[in-house]
Amino acid sequence: MKPDIIIPYPARECSFTDPGPRPAFAVAYVRPETNTVLYERAILAGLRAHGKIIYCANLPATVFERDKILERHYPSQFRFARDPFGELSRYPEIRSRMEEHFCVRRDKARVLGSFDAMSQLGISEERLLETIVPESDYLGCWGQSFKRIAGAIIVNPNLPAIVLRHKPPANVFAVVVRCADCSDKFFDEVNEAIFREITSRSETPIIDGEKLDALVWWERIRRTYHLSANHVMTMLDMSDFVYTGDAASLAVTDTPLGRWLIEEGAISAEKLAFLKSWPLARRRSAGLVYLPTAARGMTLDQIRTLMKDL
């Protein structure tokens, strides 16, 4: 029950306050079903084309279960799946969007969390994930997903299958890359590089590529691998997947971006740790945001402003 750390994360990795150009970091990890050497090589090749690998580890399913990695990685999704009515009451913005999209009122609709849906509808974890529905029967908003199946609106239907796939003997290969150039295009360019490496080899097919063929490529590859899409998502991903010891993961306040935000006075350490567990937050100026995706396309200075506004 310990991670297999191949490249240890550097102690006190440089922050964004160090002299010189600001760096960029990204986290990539494979899904359990693609955790093979061939996929790992393809992902590493794409990452190395844009920076230096500073952390690399295999995380066995026993570590996921012991440390509740999925629960801390998807905290709001688990809350909505376990108590949909309570969370919809807490976040009226999401409730209104759901009612408008499905043309229903929450108190009149059959809304089920995905774990309850399995027993009440007799649907397996994999069927909840694999069932493809028309656009009118699917909604994604603020990090949550809703799918209408058998007349019921299922909240975060992919979650049970994700949990199932992370059971033993599964392993997850996680990597952190550091790039000296913190350009606006960094995350998109790295993602394209990995995508090209994977699709150039017949031995590394896109998972469910035929089923998801109607989607744009960056949506199709989400079942094959994950890559941080912005600086804030990288900060949160590092806290989930970077281990500094057998049982110690990197605190969000010790990530490069986390330390910089605290040093800049954009946010306190206590509030940053709180936001990691409660990523649905409200900006004083712009309403509800979902923290992992709120900073897409933002520069570090814009992220500093975002954090001050929460």
C-alpha cells in the first residue's frame, strides 16, 4: 500500500517568485484501462517535447482506496452523486440550469444520484458510463453532469464506473512536467503533442474512440488520459497525485502555484486548502465558478485576481 515513485518530486520545487521567466507545470495521468508501458511511453514523449519530467510514479489502487484519492479529486461530484437534492438546493445556479435544460422542475422530476440509480433502476456502473444519449438528455455544467436514462435524471453517472475501475489490481501512472516557457498556449500544445504520439501508434488506440467519434478530439481523449488544462487545475492535480513519501501527498499550499498565491497575498493558506475540498465557489463579481476549469486561458496575474475575488 505505497506508491511506486520512479522520479521523486523535487523538495521545495521552484515557485513562480524565483528570478527569471515564470515556469509552467502540468500533470498527466493515464486511466487504469490504459496503464500500459506503450501508453506511458507515448505520454512521456509528448511531455518531454515541451519540458522536463520532474515527477513520475505508479499509484496502485490500494493507495487510491487508503487515501481516498478519487474523493479528494472529485469532491463536488461525490457530494452531488450522494445527495443530489441537498446539493441542488445549495447551488441554485446548477438547479436552474438543470431545470431549464431538461424542461422540468426539480420537485417534479425523478432525480437520482448515480450510486442510488444502480439499485433503483437496475443499471450497472459500466452501463451508466457507456449509455450514449441525445444532447437534449445530457447536461454538463460547473463540473457536474446529468444524463436522462429510463425517465430519470442521473447525477454524475460516470462516477460509479470510475470508482470500479480504480479497484485492485488497477494502477495509475502519474507524471509532472515543468516547462520554462509559461505561454498561454502551453496546455493546448502539450495536449496536442500527447494526442499525436498516441494516435500515431496502432498499439495505443483512443479508448471508446468509435463511440465518441462525433466529439472533438480533446473531448474524445478524456477516457484515455488526463492532462491539466490550466494552472489552477495543475495545482489541484498535483495535490492529488504527487506523493512525497509512502503516505504523504503534496499539500495544495506547497504546490508552486499555491505557494505563489499565498506569498502574493491573493489567498490565505487556510482558504486555499478549503477551496481544494469545496471547488464550487462564488466570485463576488461573477457568480458561481468551478475552480478546476475556471482559470482556463488565464495568465498567472489573472489567476491572482480570480483568487482575490473568491
